[in-house]
Amino acid sequence: MNKNRKVMFGVGVIIAFCTLAYPSAGQWHALETIGQATPRHESGLVIFSGNLYLIGGRGVKPVEVLDLETNEWTQKQPTPIEMHHITPVVVGDKIYVVGGLTGGYPKEQPIGQVYVYDPVTDQWNTIFEIPKERQRGAGGVVVDGDNIYLVNGITYGHTSGTNAMMDVYHVSSNTWESLPDVPHIRDHSTAAIVNHKLYALGGRNTSHHEEGNFMAFFQAVVTEVDVYDLKSGQWSTLSTELPIPSAGAGIAAWKKGLIYVGGETGDNPARNEAYYLDARKESWEALPKLNQGRHGTNAAIVDDKLYIGAGSGNRGGGPELNSVEVLGLKK
């Protein structure tokens, strides 16, 4: 499929709408919390030491921590710069931000350095300058051991530069390595690792504009699912495509597959669908829908519970949300 072509929904997708065999799930419910988080979108969500961290978003926002035992929010220091379109990840006892954007729409600039946050001391540091030609945001970011992979993204905000780049930041050696390009360009996309394979999926071509319709990119979604074998170093593309293509979705690896939830398209409300990709069968199964559709945030699993929080409730920048929903999972 032409990677620059506008792609509409429902093309060549196999979905099982029957009772789920793997995983099974209840219903999403919104957490009742002590205190409230700061509304934010294009922000990061990550689990560290059993707690949920909200990081970044448009504007300079504080780091906020939700204790998942007491459901109480605690506010920490703000990020050192405005950082959005990020996916923070955990390596060891630190949280890393590799790739992202800063500044206002539509000419946001790429974040040029790797940032690291210490949850114990509540301190931020920059530890590595990303090569200029590889700087970008709104890509998929995922961890394998002490390697942080940055997949796809866009270099010039919402104007141009959607790409197929793939890189890995080696935490232990503090070095950067460029890897083979992804088969399809995409940004506002996600990535997950399942059984030593990296899945790049979702997103759109935000470089796509039409005369008189700058925001035509909302419809330029990417349906293909690309897979990188971490052992062989080779890319392939699944025969099955994303059932409801969207950008800015949340993703989490689960058992022998992955869960893809939410996102935005050309429609005004953010998506509320969730799907499980069985990596062995290369087939999709529908999961319960979110109570509140959202995009511009991440998802994470801890103790067999899938969390998603913050984000935007409609296409674009608002309303900004501060709620957290959770879905119980079991094999």
C-alpha cells in the first residue's frame, strides 16, 4: 500500500468479535482519586515502582504521580522544558524521554537531547545529544533491556518530516545507533515488543496537506503493522491491518500480543475502541470500549490491569483530560 496515500477505515482487516479467549477482560472504569491531576494531552504515561506517572504535555506541566494503592495524586517538579508528543520509558531506576517535540502548533521543534528523570530525587538531567538529523517526536518508543528504540516520527511539528527512521539509544554505553528504516512512514504512532519482535503500528502521515485543507493529515492514517525481528534485524509487514486506524493511541504489550487503545482520526470525538493483537495468530480481537475516548497519551499494564489517562477527548487539542481509566485483564 502506498505509504503516502490517504487510507480509510475497514480495509483488509480480520477481527474476531466473538467472546474473547485471550485475554479476557471486564469493563473499563474511571478511578476515583484523592486529588486531581493536571489536565494534559500529547503527554506521557508510564508505570514506575507500581505507581503511575504523568509527564509532559503541551505547556510546561508538573510531573504527577498516582499511588495505585491509595489512588492519591502527588505533584512533583515540572519538566525542565515544554515536552510533548513523548513516550517516557523506564530503564533501571530512572525514567527516560527519548524523542519528542517542544513549542507551539503547528511548527513544533524536535527535542534535541535525551532527558532522564530520577523519581527518588525528583530531578531532571540531560545525558545525551541526539544527532541532529535523527531528532524527531511523535514516534513509537519502547524498551528492550537497556536499549530504548525510537521508531518513526516527525521532524517539523505538524508541517513536514514524517519518516521511517529507526534508532536505538543504548543506555549502558550512552551511545546512539541508527537501524534499518521501517517499511512505512508514520508519526503519532506507537511501538511494542512481543517475543523479541518490535511492532510499529498506528499513526498517520502528518506531512499530508491539501490545498485549502491544511489538516487533511487527520485522515491520512496508516493501517499497516510493521514488525522488526530484534534477532535477525529484518523488517516485515503483517497481512492483517489495524482494525480502526488512529493516531496518538495508547499501546501495551500483554502476554503473547499487544493491546491498542484509543487515538484520533478525522472524526471529532477521540476513539474509544480497544483491540488485542494475538501475535501468534496475527488476528485482532475487540476489547471493551473506553468510557471516555482519548488520544495523545500512553497506556501501561501493572498487576494485570491496563491503565490509560489524560489525553484529549476530541480530535486536536481539547478538551484536555485528567481522568484515569483501568481495565482488568486475565488470561
